[in-house]
Amino acid sequence: MVRLRLDIGYDGSDFAGWARQPEQRTVQGVIEDALGRLLRLDPPPVLTVAGRTDAGVHARGQVAHVVVPMAAYTTVNDTMPRRLARLLPPDVRVRRVAVAPDGFDARFSALSRRYAYRVGDDPMGVDPLRRHDVLWHPRPLDLGRMNAAAARLVGEHDFAAFCRRREGATSIRRLLRFEWAREEPAAGADSRGRGIVTATVEADAFCHSMVRALVGALLVVGDGRRDIDWPAEVLSAQVRDSAVNVAPAHGLSLEEIRYPGDEDLARRAQETRRVRTLPVP
């Protein structure tokens, strides 16, 4: 058997999320079925993914691993991405396939996940060609207020207030980066590039709906409906707040998964599997 690393991108608009579900079109299901056909494996191999994405969420930098018989892999190894492109629909691509280093686990070896959330605050709306990956927010956004509020959330905290509760799962996460920037239009472009702001959100891991809840909380700060301190106050309560609106899925894209050097992959996976707790003040 051999473990393979797959680097994946997809437009999540027409998928019911990453995870395979009965009678649903999912990214995992589509790729696994294509792998089964290419490698002549029945049942098809099962993917382990770095970060499960919800319905409608996109990815440019998704990573997964899969374990397959060496004999099946050696028949297609150098041509695997190109041959998968012929089997996969146009809204998903496996950009790279390689034998994974010893100790590599797509999920547990990861150091961090980086997401981008794109919002258009142009009063005329979003460019129709960007409607599948940019959320229209009809009120103008003040990035100074948003970045001030976001900075108060960076660090290791219990993000229960911004996560959907899962029995037995911890909501302690280390938020490494949370900042907002406005896109600059290309030289000579019309207003299509204006009015788009992007949140960059990076953490060692995320709990369910965390990024979209953080974005939803910051949007009402940016348009002046909430004070700059409000998201930090919600965070400190450690209870899911109904006042936090989870931003729609289509503005979110998984951009990058970072991993340590090959020599530290197994150690990182072991560390990640531990249940985290916060120090008692």
C-alpha cells in the first residue's frame, strides 16, 4: 500500500459540501469515484481531508490523502492528475498527486488552515461574474473598525461563541491571523474591482461554522451597527450568541493548508490529536 497526497481545488457552488452523503453530490464522493475508476478499485478508496468544507464553500488549497495499492498507483503515477482531469467534472480539479512523506496525515499533520472571505460593499452590487464567490453587503464597510475588532480575537481562546456545538469536541483554537484588506482594481479597470474587501482568517484549526460566524460578527462592526469591542465580548462569554449571524457560504474559500517539514509530520499529528484545554487563570 502507498499513501498519496492530493492537492485539490473546487467551486463549491453545486456541491453539498466536502463530506460524502447519501444521494448528495459532494466533493469527496466525486473525487473518490473518479479515483476508483482510474485505479480500477471497487469499492473506491476513501479520502482523508485537511479541512471539511460546508455546502457552497470553495477551495483553492485543499489537501487530502488516500491509501491505495502500490500496484494500482504505479500504472498511472506520472499521469494521474491529467487522467483524473478527464474523469472529473469542471468544478473540481486534483492539481497534484505525490507519494506522501512518512508520517504525513492531511488532517492531523497540518499546522494551519488559511481561509479568505470576500465581501462586496459597492452600493450597485457585486460584479455578476463574481456572484458565486463574493457576498454583497449593501452597507459601506469601515476596515479600520473591522481590523481593530479582529485584532482582539487573535490568539488561543475558546471560540464556543462562534462555533456550532459538537458533543465531546473542544472549541479551543489558536487564531493566528484575522485581518481585512480592500482589493485594488487593476490599472484601467472600471468599477468591477472596487468595493471588494477580503478577510484573511488563519488558525491552527477551525470548528464548525467558525470562520463564517467571525465574518458575520465583523460585518456588523464594519457597517457601524455594533461597537468595536462587541465581538471580543461575545468571545469572552463562551456561549453561542444568537446575535451573531453566520455569513453565507459562497463568499468563503479555503486558500492554503500549511504543514511542517517532513521530519516533524508525525510529531505534529500526535500533538494535534491531544484534547486541548486552556490554562486556568
